[in-house]
Amino acid sequence: MTYSRTPWRPARRALALLTLLLVVAVVGSTLGLVRPSGWLGGGDALAPGPETATEETEPEQKVQASPPGTLPAMLALAPNRLDDDLPLADVATYADIAAATRAHGLAWPVDRTDPSLAAWESSLDALALPPALAARGLDPAWEATYGFSLLQSHQVLTVGQAPDTATIIHGDFDVAALNAAWVRSGYQAVEAEGATVWSLFPGDTIDLSAPASRPALGSFNNVYLLDERTLVAAPKLSLMREVLR
């Protein structure tokens, strides 16, 4: 009687093993752990999902450009002055007029007759603006000479040590007013680094003999509109060439 059950044991074991495999396959498929095709010996291999992506399937990381007017974006436009033996404190200064206006909860004045102008101008005292722009940027003579005023300037970066500084201004400019003012003020168009620069003195000296050079103390002797919102100025054409390069 004992041996009469022996022939059934392999069959029962095989049946139990098959049952176990089917249970694992069904449960695993339900939980997303395995694919039924793999258990059946056919079908394609397990495709890599987001968590198992290979190095070749990972998307390329894109470098995000800094928003216009921010310090990184404006520094990217500036020439490298670290080779000029300048004191580190005088390499560059940056003033964000728009951010200061928002921080003080002030409205941006429409023009020089706006009642809010005095409070707005006072809020800029702590900013690192170029001295000439801070002192005379709201003077009608400045606007008549250069075609813009402090009211159109949103961010200002100066690079170098006075008086040999490059000035980069991001703002809301009237291109026609700029060109008209430069022609009226005696600027002449000269070629530099493949661009047309407006210059009072194409040479490599800081000359204050022209009336148009005096409001900005020579810092705007050479001007160039990089784009509709970015104005570049330099006292010498050689420094403007550095910016353009």
C-alpha cells in the first residue's frame, strides 16, 4: 500500500510547481513586476521605463539662459577686465533700478513732471549707479544729448575703473530718439568689429572737448545699440571693441 502512491508523487509535484508558476505570473503581471510574455518564453524583452532608462535614452540637459537685465546676463556682455590690474572692488558695479522700485513699492514715473518722481529718485540713492548717470540722468540736457534718460534705464552695469569704464544699460529705449540725438550731438558712424558704432572721438583718448561728451564726463563718447533694449557706451573706441568682441 505504501508503494502504490509512489507513482503519483512526481505528477503531484509537477502540478504543484505549475500552479505556483501560474500564480506568480498572474500576480506579478497585475502588480506590473513582470510581463506575461516573458513567462511564456516569447515576446520582446522588458523595455526600459523612465526609472530604468539607459544613458543613451536620457534627455540632454539644456542650459537655461539668464533673463535679460539680470547680473549674469549682463556680465556675459561685458569685456574681461581682470587682466588690467584693477582693484577687485572696482572690476564691476551693477544697479537694478527696476528691482529697487518694486522693493520700495513705488510706481515708475511717467516723466519728469510725475509727482512720484522725487520719491522714486530718492529710492535710488543706495544703488551703484555710474556717478554721471546718477547725477545728470534726469537732466533734460542729458536726454537731448544721448536720446534717453534715467527713466528709460532699468539695469546698469559698469565694468572697469573710472574714467576707463564700459557701461551697459538694459532698458526701454526709443531707437529713433537715440539715433536722432546722436546725429544731432555730432556723433559719427565708424566701423568696429564688424559693427557700426557712433563715436564722438574715434581715437583712443578720453576727450572732453566736444559739448556732447561733457554730461557723461566722456563715458558716452562711443555708443552702440546692441539690441532694442541694450545700450553700450565706452569712453574709448578700443574699449568698445572689447565689448563687441
